[in-house]
Amino acid sequence: MKCKEVMTLFSEYYDNELIQEISSEVKKHLSICEGCKSEYETFKKGVQLIKRLKPLDVSRS
Ligand SMILES: [Zn+2]
């Protein structure tokens, strides 16, 4: 699996929406590829930030 493919699957991978086969491919790639690993860490932080901010926005409006 190529880095570009892996990166397009981050969202589905994070939400456990991938089929087992693809999910384990992504997992395998993340364990061997430093670039994608750090990209995924950045992605996760972004998602967690959004999830934290959303309820706040709702209560404020
Ligand atoms: Zn990669």
C-alpha cells in the first residue's frame, strides 16, 4: 500500500469503517512508515480537537 493511499484512509481507519483486510494493511503500513505514522498522529490530534470544540460551539450559539 502506498503512502498516498494510506493517508486517504485515515478517516475511515480512525472510525473503524474499513474492512478488516484494508484496516490491517493500514496498520501494517503505519508501523513501518515513519512519515505516515506522524501524519496519522497529526490527523488524530486534529480530530480530537474538533470533537472537543464542537460541543462548546453549540453551547455558545
Ligand atoms: Zn507511508
